[in-house]
Amino acid sequence: MELGVLLCACAAAPLSAQGFENLDRLDIRVAAALGANVGEPGGPAAPLDRRLRLAACPQPAEIGEPALGAVTIRCQPLGWRIRVPLVAAPQAQAPARSADAAPARAAPVIRRGDQIQLVAISAAFTVSTLAVAEQDGAPGDRIRVRTEHRTAPVIGLVLDDGRVALPGFN
């Protein structure tokens, strides 16, 4: 009698387990799709959390492309989705640059909080007003400036002479 109860209990266990997605199989599929095992560069950072109880997907779960340091596993018919963090692949080191290869960044001519002249320049006219810089800026940089305390900031181009020009008036 006890043997019969034990057999029934053992037979029922796989049936209840079949209601959940096989996480071992998902781990293997993710590693195969990525071409890297758990813990390797480009592979999953860790195995799937065994506490997950995902409903068994009626079709193979979709494994997306790696994006933003993770890969997405999705079951479209049931609507579940999980993101699996990836181990970052080692970055190839950029070749060292010589001092003359890249021009040095120009020193800022405008500092945050400076009162500056905001200009709109056209072939036919020039309009200017006073504004306050919300960012430091070197010639050629785009920075935020505000004409009054309660107005929305505008973005302008820092000129060599320390003025800020509004784009679109050339």
C-alpha cells in the first residue's frame, strides 16, 4: 500500500514540474545562442535564478539579440519575458595617439553662471539679448543658456568672442 502511494507521488511530481519552464534547458539554449558559457565574456553572467517559476511555453522561447548588456528570453504566447545580464566582452584597446594626432580641446571661454550675450545673426540683421550660461563652453560647443530665471533654456553655439549664437539664423 505504501509503495502505491509513493509511486503515485513520484508520478505526480513530474506532472506538476511540467507546468514550469525547464530552466536548465533555457540556460543551455542561451549559451548556445550567445556562443559563450555562463561567466565567460559575452555569455550570461550567472545561471537563471532557480527560484523562477515561469509557465511552460507551448513553443520554444525566443532568445533575442544582446542589447544594453543583456539578452531577452521571451514566450510570446504566454507573454512572459526575462532579461539575462551578460558578462561584458573585453574591450580592444585603442592604439595610443601621439600628441599631434588629436587637437587639444579649447579652454572654455564661458563659465556656468556667466552673463553672456545671446545673438541671432543673419545677413540682414543681428538681434542680441543678455542671458546666463547654464554650462561651461569652449568655442564650437553647444551649451544651454537662459534669458530669464523662469524661462526655458535654449541651446546655442559658443562663438570665439564669448557670445552664444542661436542656430538657424545663418
